Amino acid sequence: MDKRTFLLLVILLFLANITLLANAVNADSSHSKTVRINEIHVIGNKKTNENIILREVGLKEGETYQLQELEQVAEDGRKRVYNTNLFNEVEIQILETSESEVDLMIRVDERWYFYPSPIFRIADRNLMDWLINRSAELNRFNYGLKLDQYNFRGRKETFRFMGEIGFERRFILNYVIPYIEKTQRHGLIIDLAYLENEDIAYITENHLPTFFESDEINRKSFNSGISYSYRPSYYATHYAKIGFKTSVISDTLVSLNSNFLGNGRKNQQRFQLKYQFLYDQRDKRTYATDGHFLFLEIEKLGVGIFDDLDMLTLTGVVSKYHDLGRGFYLANSMVGLMSFPKQQPYFNYSGLGYDEIYARGFELDVIEGHRFVMFKNSFRKLLFNTSRDISDLVPIDQFDDAKLGMYAKLFFDAAWVDNYPQYEISSRLTNTFLYSVGIGLDMITMYDLVLRFEYSYNSADEFNFALNIKADM
């Protein structure tokens, strides 16, 4: 199949399915009588504090609703409880005890919360980067131990320790306390991280990071920070962080790229101030099919105490998910970034290809720039969604339900990246309109693990197949 035929096929399929859905109509039930909530019962929470669940449900005994309104409010609350990622299943039943009173039965199925697990992961940006760009080299793996304690003390707290050796050496300590007082609005996050490398990318050439091999440590980094979180409503959360970051590199790395830390520096120390705003009203955070998402971030690296770096970054993400009915769904998102001033050390470069932010069809590329904007669009069709009781094979309650869902999709992504000044060594895909179109299959398995199989054609006249883990948006 040549590129023109493939492109035409994708467009025709997209238009045909949009036309098919034009007459879809969602019917609403009409229950207009007024009822009072008499009692609320929570069952299945063997470890989780009941107040954590009731905070998300948002309903209280003694409140009065029209029955139709109560059904919708209860469903919204069920989604919020599920999105805590503490439970496999959440069910809210409205039990009519009289003509004017109801009880609520909230049933939860708790997940497994303690995960001591081995680490064996690729050190590269994504699976395709390792397979294609790095020729699937077996020495590019990190291995170690990860300890995750979710729902610590039954209060939704998370404690994580991670130690890795191999291609990199990395040690991370993270403690999330979402609520530090009774109103469950204020929280704290503590972060500590140490990283050291021998082999390291010192420059990007034609949108591919270039590594050099070494038997000596060429970079050490230490990051620490504390964040305050404020959640005034169910869907909105504010974060304010103060942190300190320091990096030290070798003479060899300076000789290979004098701009790695800027101006031939071997050290970079910078204080960090960061503000984030998150508004998340998706029906399911791991693979959304309805709702919307907003993320805004302002980060300042360097606040006058050290003059090693002066950088201000503004980042925004907006996503909208549409349930079109009859198993059809539409997802749209926009991601944008601006950093000031334009000229920065290579170590602080941003762009598409880092932190799982990339246009589909460009998984192999790092497209760096001081500002970029990207639009992503997916049209999905649910093929099936099933579950099976496997308690005979797995005698652990938290793992006895095997789920499998599959969506077929068409997608179209577009982006623009403004290159850094005098950075012609990697400019083929910058300052030009980028796009990709493609088809794919998304699989959702136990514990919301998402596998994506995608085949695309992009504006660089390339066909690409990609296998990825985690939902795209």
C-alpha cells in the first residue's frame, strides 16, 4: 500500500464513521420524585478509611434530591471513587426504603496495595526508540527493586522507594500525603532522587540523541523538593513546590559539548519554584472515554541564589473526551510549552520526544525547541469489553477478575516546534508543520494496563509501526 492510498483510506474511514454517528441519540430517564437520603453504608473497605470514600462520593445523610438527580450525582461520585485507583470495582446502589426515603449502598473491591517488585526496564525514551534507534542492545536496561505501598494507613497515602542499577543508577524516595487534616483539602508531597550515568547523550543530531560510551561516571544529579497540595473541590487541585537541583558532569562531557550545562560549566545548581493547577473530570483516568482534563504549570529554575541557570517554563495541556454513543468515542487534546529565554544549556532542552510527549508517528525522534504546540485526535470504536472470574487459577481476591477490553481507532496528530537559536545540527523537523495519520488497536487489561498497537504515516514521508504501554491521552 503506497502512502497516498493509506492516507486516503484513513480519511475516508474517519469521515464514514462520523457520518454514521450523526443520528445517534441518547435517551434520558425521567424520575422526578424527591427523596431523602436516610443512611449510607460502605462495604468491602477492609483497609481503606471510610472517610476517604465518602469524600469522593460527595453525598451525605439527610440530603434531599430528585431521584433522577441523585442517580447522576451517585454515578459521578462512583467515578471519582474509582479514579482514586484504590479499587478494582466500585458500585453505588440506591435502595428505596419508602416513597420518600432511600439508603445508599457503596460497595468497593480493594486492590492489592503493597508491591515489592523487581525492576527490569529499558533506559531509553520508549520501546520503539530502543528497538530501532538502539538496535535492541541488551546493555541498555536498568534493573533493581521497587517498593510501592499504596493506600498507606488506609488514608490514600503512597510511599515509594526505587533503586536501580545497570545502564543508569537511580534511587528515588517519594511520599504522598493527600490529606493532612479533617477537611481532606490540604496535603504534602516529599521527593528525593539521585541519578548517575556513565554512558550519556551529549548532543542531538538530526533529532537523535548521540551517546558516548565510558567506564567512568560522567554525570551525577540530586533532586529534592517538598510540595503543598490544595484540593478545594472534587476535580480541582493546586500544587506549589519548592525544590533544589544540582548536577555535576565530567571534563570529558564538557569537552564533547561545552553547552551541556552552559558556558563550559561542570556544575549546575538551581532552586526550583513550581506552581501547577489540575482539573480532572475524566470518567476514567487510565483510559478516558468521557469528560475533560486541564493541566497548567509555571516553573522557575534559578531564583537568584545561584546564577547557574535562569529559566522560566510555561506548560499547558487541555483534553476533551466525547462519548458519541453506540460504542463510539472521540478524544481531542492540545499540549503547549514556552520557555524563556530562548537560549538554554543542552541539559535543560525541552521538546517533543521527552517525558512521553510526542506526536504519534514520531516516536523515534527528539524534536527540541524552546516552544511547541501539538494537537492529538483519536476516533475510537469499542470492539468488546469483557471480564472473567479466574479465582480457580489465582486464589487472591484482588487478582481474581481478568478483564480485557479492545478499541479500534483512527488518529490524526499535528505539531509545530520552534528550534533553539543556532541549533542547525537538529533542525530537519523544526520550524515546519508536522502531522501524522494512522490506525491502531488499544487493549485494556487487568489493573488498567493499556497496550497500544499503532501504524502511521507522517509528514516526513515515513511509515511507522509502534507498540506502546500506557494510554496516549
